[in-house]
Amino acid sequence: MGFLAALSGLLIAAAGAVGMVSPQQLIALVARFRSRRGLLVMAAIRIAIGAVLWLAAPGSRAPGFLHGFGALAMVAGVLTPFFGVEAFRQILDWWSRRRIGVLRIWCGAVLALGLSLVWSVV
């Protein structure tokens, strides 16, 4: 389970790195999920990552962190389809209008989170 948790952390870190280098590229990637099916795929990914982190927590360096983030990811995954496509589009449009520096700061936090997850299980 540690391998899958590390892989999840690397995916999160990669998303943060892409967003730091090219925030518009990350927004374009996320925009591909602007459909009912896309939201369901996004929800499934969040639930899977959350479950992997939750299950990997006991053998990690930071079990509380992984339990907490895993639970948060699973709850976000369960709630994702209930927001709907229109709300998702509005949020994405709002994010795309932010200053590039703000986007890079948030993506830097995502990169740090992903690397923290990797550190916790490696």
C-alpha cells in the first residue's frame, strides 16, 4: 500500500509542479473534467487516493497526517458529483481569472503536499 500512496503523492506533486510552471496548462487539464462523466471520474480518483492514503497510514511516518488527508480526500470525492457540472465550471472560471502569482502559490502548496505524502510513506 505504501507504493500506491507514494504514487498518489507523486501525482499530486506533479500536478502542483505543472501548475507552478504553467498554471494555464493545469487549468486546461482540469477543464477536461467539465462533464458529468468527468466529475464522476474525478470523484473516483479522489476516493481511491483517499482510501490508499488511509490504508497506508498505519505503516507511515505520519499516520495522523495520512489518516486526515485520506479522510478529507474521500469526503471530497463523495461530495464532488453533488456540486454539479455548472458549479464546477464556475469554480474553474473563477480560478482561471486569478493572477498568475496566486495560482503559482497555490500550486506550490499542492507540490509541497504531494512531496509530504511521498516522504510520509517512503
